[in-house]
Amino acid sequence: MIEIKSLHKSYKTGSTSLHVLKGIDFSVKEGEMVSIMGSSGSGKSTLLNILGILDEADEGTYTLDGVLIKNLNEKIAARYRNKFLGFIFQSFNLINYKSALDNVAMPLYYQGVKRAERLDRAMHYLEKVGLAEWATHLPNELSGGQKQRVAIARALASDPKVLLADEPTGALDSKTSYEVMEIIQTINDEGKTILLVTHEDDIAHMTKRIVHLKDGIIIDDSPVKQQRAKTALHV
Amino acid sequence: MFDLERWQEIFEAIRKNKLRTFLTGLSVASGIFILVILLATGKGIENGVAKQFERDAASRISVWTGVTSQGYKGLNPGRFIQLKNNDFDQTVLKYQDQLEYKSSIYRIWSGLTTYNNENGSYRIEGALPDYQFLENESMTAGRFINNYDQENYEKVAVIGQKVYTDLFKGKKAIGEYIDITGIKFKVIGVFTDPGGEREEARIMMPLSTSQRVFNAGENIRNIAFTLQSTGNFNRDVEASNVFTTQLEDQLKTRHTIAPTDNRAITVRSNLQETKRFYDLNNMISLFFWAVGICTIIAGVVGVSNIMLIIVKERTKEIGIRKAIGAEPWSIIWMIMHESIFITAIAGFLGLIFGLGLLELAGPAIETEFISNPSVDFNIAISTVFILIIAGAIAGFFPAYRAAKIKPIEALNDD
């Protein structure tokens, strides 16, 4: 599903250049659930941005679902993001003047789906994350966990190939974190490929594979025994 | 433009951001409102001044005389110059190809006039048939003096509307006899004059009759002409200037007046005054336009300023939309569509308020210098469109920049 070869990325700040990614080789197969770990500055968010076509690598190749992602113009990049990827952010990034339902329906709007069908499909995903009765509420009327569940529903709405989550539980307490992880695990169980950036060990152990990043290179990449969030909740 | 889905998006954004919408709209609406009021005031002043000029024929040339101020060829200063029938006849003969209307006038400033038990003192003017057009008069009843009256010394009178209401109180006047300074005159017509009551408190009679009745002999007080129009205003003004200079020189020679004496004979052309009035009016409307355009520019700057703030405020939202899959042009269209919609609605609201105020308060404003303030609807509509287009252009650049922002940068913007 995802194929990365010797990826390099550096940022220029004034005269100094910061080499963030120093040759990443990495691949993810369909249906995998991978967490990327590392301390801050290790380059994990940069890697995720490149995977999400929000940023471009300086060197190396990136193939997503058989399509080479290179030198895309804004329009094609937007189309690929809409078609292939679903995003979950640490700070939720919901549009605050739109209801939960309208937020979830947004990616479908950009796919050109008609309003009635859009809302119907959005409702289906809200039901999936257990927020059907909150559909008409605005984001500021929801708790943090609820907001993240709306964001997950939104990421799923366009039926993407890969779900990218950047510290999805970073702003949540551990109980809510586990609830959110439980939903993400369920989605993975249904076959969706998931990439998750985190620096929390317990969250990382709820995925099936952990990639450790340090100073821009992968120092460890190994499968782990998945800890189910449901059981963690009842400990 | 008529994408229903986008309209729904925009209405949602507008509904959820009422203050922002209100502020944008206010600056546009007030700009158009002020412009409408300004243009209407300019138009009102133009109308008011134009009214002042309607009293007499616009191209009238008048001759009157006074006392010489300089000695000339052995004659003392202080000599009164008396115009005679001859002066008029010779001028007419010399310039007959150029002249349109012509009349000499004999005048008594106050003549006691009686009808039954009503009486009043009015200006009495003896004149020729053309005088009706030189004075811009129209008949409400009967007819004006004609050549037969003039040739036969007919004792007939044409009375002004004011005289008619004073003496006849609405009764039939034509064919009745009025008594002017002890002599009976038959009323043959009633006239109105755009100059109003002052000009309508007059009685006209044939020149020949007036000279005989008032023992004036060959004397006349004034001469009035209009020239044939060439159809071109500037050429008319020029012809009128040439004519007045020639006539003045000629009359000065005839009456032995120093060429530099400006008191003894005056030949004045209304056309010059009219030209000055048109120039003044052009200046006034130019001024109001300049102020109006500045108002529009201020409105456009206001709109673009607000657009800039809107884009800044929505940076994060734009980032989210882009991450979700919005293409750059859809972002640009979204922002511009909203701004065009708001400026259009607000612009027309301002227009309606301005026109409404004019409709209500306009008729009440009727002074000597402002009359019937109104605005050309087409001009008002075009300014609204100019504002909308300018607003769209002003909105485009921030929108374009917003669409260029990288989604990650926008998302990190807190």
C-alpha cells in the first residue's frame, strides 16, 4: 500500500539547514496498523506529512497504492488526498461553525456527492463512532473524545485507502484515549490500513507494528502483540 | 456560479458568521448610500440653478442705456442716452439674416390698473409680438399681441397670471376692459412666466400704443434679440459674442459715445451667462463625482480590508478543507462567491435606502438653490456593479494567497 525508498527531507531556517529525515526505507501492506514512535524532533510528524501529501520529500520515492507521488500540482495533490487518505489530528481540526454531521460530510462535498446522499453517508459514519444523536451539535458543544470521534468519522467518510493519525490521543485523558483507540482498532479490524504517530507506549502497543524513529532514521521496526483497547479499559 | 451546492455552503458560512457579514455589508451599503445622496444633491443644485435661468430665453441679448461717464468729441459726461425706434429698425435691417426674435420695449414701472372695484399697480410694457418668446412666456388664455395690433395702435392688453388673479379673481378676463392710468384697454390674453410672480405682475400692450398713450414719441427703453441657433452651443456663444460687440460699437458711434465708456450702453448676452452657468454646473457635478468616486474607493478599500481579515481568520479552516481534499480554485471561488454575494446584497440595500430617502425627503427640500434632488437610476446601478466587481477583485488576491498556503502551515496556525 505504502512504499518508501531512501526518503530525505531538510528544512531551511535562515542560513542553517535542518536535516530532518535522513534516508527512510519503509513499507506498509494493506490492512496493517503501524505506529511511528520517537521523541520530539525525531522527524515522525514530518514523515507523516509527507505520507499525507501535505508536504514533499527532497529525495527518494513514495508510492501510494501503486501511484508515484512526485511533483504533484496542488490540484492533483488535493484530489489524491481526498481519494486515498483520511486524516486524524491531535487538535481535531473540526470546522467550528459546522455541525458534527456537516463536518463529516465535508470530504464528500469535495468529491462532488449530492447533499442528500452526503448527509446520509455522513450519518452512517457518525453512527459508526456512536455519535448519531449528536449530529446537529456544533464542535464546541462536544467533549474532546466526542470531537475526535467526529474527526474519525470525517476521515472515514471519503472511504480512503489509508488512515493517517497524528497523535490522535495527545489531547485526551487515558480513558477517552482508550475509547478512541477502540474505535480505531475496530476500523482496522474491518481492513483499513492505519498509520499512527504517537509518543505514548501504551497507545503504540495497541497497534500491530511499531516503527522507532530517532534523529531522522529508523532504528527499530518490529511487529508487536496487539493490546486490545477494550481490555485495557476494564483493567 | 449557479452551483447549488456552493450556494448552500455560502449561506451556511454567512448564517454562522453574522457579525462578519454585517460589517462587510455595512461598509458597502453606507458607501452606496452616501454616493446616492451626494449625486442627488449635486443634481438638486443643478436643477435649482437651472430654474433661475428659465426666466427669459436662454440666448437673449438685451440692450439698455444709461448716463455717459466720459466726455467725448466735445460732449460732456452725464448725458442720458435715449434709444429711439430708429436704433431698433436700423439694427434689425442690418442683421435681419441673423436675428430670430426681436423686440424693442417701452416701459412704465408702475401703472395703476383698475377692473370694476379691484385695482393694483403693475409694470406696463409696450412690446412687439416676438416679445412673448424673448420673455419665455406661455399663454393660459387668449393670445399675445400681433402685428395688426402694433400697426393699428390697438388698445389691447395681455395680462400676467398675477394681474389676472388680483383683478379678475378667476372670472373670465378675455374681452373685458381694464382701466390703465385712466385709459380703457381690452384684455386679449393671460400669460404665465417661469420667472414666477414677479414676472407675472406685468401688463403687455403693443409698443406703438404704449408710445402714444404715455406720450413717449419715438422713445424706447430696451431692445431684446435672440440669434438664429446653429445647433452648436459653443458656436452660438461665439456668434453671440461677435454680435454683441458689433452692436455695441455701432450704437456707440450713432450716439457719439466714447468707445471706452461702459456705462452709457450695455449689450449683454444671456448666452454668456448660460455658458458660465453650464461651466459652474459642470464644476459642481465634477466635484460631486470626485467625492463620490472617493467614497467608492473608500468602500472598496473597506471591503478588501475585511476580505483580508476574513481570509486570515479562516486560514485554519482553509487548511482543514485542503487536507480533506479541496482544490485551490474551489477555495478561491468559495471566498469570492461569498464576498460578491454580500457586496451585491448590501449594495442594493444601500441603493434602496438612498433612493427611499430621496423619495421621502426629496420633495420637502425646495429652496432657491436646490430643487428636486434626484439621481440617475442607471448611474446608481452601475456604481453598485462597479463596487461589486472591485470588491471581487479586491477579494481575489487574499483568496488566491489563502489557496496557496500549504495545508500544514494553515493547520499549525493557532
